[in-house]
Amino acid sequence: MSDQDRLLDGTRTAAAIRSEVAAEVASLRAAGITPRLDVVLAGDDPASRVYVGSKAKACAELGISSHTHELPAAVPQGELEALVDRLNADGGVDGILVQLPLPAGVDSHAVLDRVDPAKDVDGFHPHNVGLLQQGRPGLTPCTPAGIMELLRREGIELAGRRGVVVGRSDIVGQPMAMMLLHAHATVTLCHSRTRDLAAVTRQAEILVVAAGRLALVGAEHVAEGAVVVDVGVHRVADRATVERLFPGNAKKLAAFASRGAVLAGDVDFTAVAPRAGRITPVPGGVGPLTIAMLMANAVRAAQRRRGV
């Protein structure tokens, strides 16, 4: 298999999902229904602003109405919760997304728990988490849902295979493990206190890494032929680190020279790719899938709420 064939192209899969969503939106609009997604953005986190901008752009491209509610970092808890209550009560709003992280001092769980589960396009509400746990239909977290779509559309068999997930966050790790389990994989969930991590991850036929640590997983962590999915995204602005992670990679070094930084993942791609059967790149792997699945969730919420 060539290096290019080994790549799991998240950009291509995301484009296919968005095309399908656009067709569903067109059908809804023909019936007089325009799906609407409202985003709550509190504070001045630069990454959050970029991400929210990407969501608004995707909505515009697909015909979804999008509204962003910007609040200062010093917003009181009560004001945030009151905004969520108003959006819950607004029959024209199909999806509500509270952009994380919220400012320091805000109880994020209290705000997220206030979102109407039928409008919870992130799939974070305990009601939707419970539905996922039981394998029942509901709105599911976008990143793991996107990974499942990528694996399905790439024809990667999951039933009966050994899956290992590194990272136990509510947003990615835990729902990812549950989705793999519902697909009949045998699943191990690892975390920061897992002893001899490499010994566990080498058992994986499907390895999903969402630990939030740059280049945590190297060649010694991966079995020959494993499918490796890298959820991590890190901006690397240190030349020595770039040279260590991408030795002899003229394209990466040129990008670093031009931009002052490059992106890398939780997986040491250069070391792991030769061992992997299939592997996601960073960028161009999991990232595009998250927004594509958010759009899909917004449309799904609109269809269910409006009885379509």
C-alpha cells in the first residue's frame, strides 16, 4: 500500500457528509423550513473565535441559518443561563451550541445541562449521553461520530476487533469508546494513569488517540497494520521540535519557515505511519469531520423537532 493509500482522508469524507447535509437542507427549505443553529460565545478565546467562525461559514455554505450570541468574559452565570433559557423557548431555534471553554468562574456543567436535549447539537447533555450509553437514537458528540463515519465509509471492519481509545474526556474519549462498543468492537479505554500504555495500545487493531499530548504515541505503541486515528491538534512553534517530529520533511520545514508554526497531533506521524495499516493525518484527518457532523446534527435536530 502506498503512503497516500494508507491515509484516512477526513477532508474527503467530510465533503461527502456536507454534500448529503446540503441535500437535506434543500429538502427542508423546499418545505418552508430553514434549520437554525445558535452559538453562544462567551469570552475572547482566540481558538474559540476561529472555530465559531468556521461553523458560521459552514452553515452559510449549506443553507443553515446561523446566529452567534457574543458575551463578555465577565458574564454572570445567571445571564448565560437566561440566554440558554430564551433559546430553548424560541421555536425557531433548532440547535444550540455553547462554545467551550467558558470563562473562568462559570459552571460549565450547569450551563450545558440547561440546554434542551432536543437542541443539544454537541450531544453533551446527560439525557443524550444516557441515550448513547444505551445505544438509542439521540444527538451524539460530533468528533467521535465523525470518526465512526470515517471508519464506516472507508470500509474498516469493527465487529470483533480490538479497539483502544487513549483519553477519557466527556467530549471525545468516553463517547468514542461507547460508539466502538456499540459497533461490536472489544474496547479498552486508557488514560493518564494507565500503566505501561504502550503494552495496552499495541493490542489495538483500531487505535484512537485523544489524549491532548503532542506526539504521545510513537512506533512502540502501535501494532503492525493497526488503524490509527489521531484526534489531537497542536500548534508547534519550536523549530527543534518540528525537526524532531518531521525529520527530512522539506514541506513541513518550508511551512514552518513561512508561518512560524506547523500542526501536529497526539501521534508521532513520521514514526507511526510506516507501521500503520491506515492512519489519519494532522491536519486533514479528524478536524474537518467535527464541523461536518455538527452540521448533520443541526439538520437532524430540525427534522426531529419539526416532525419531518
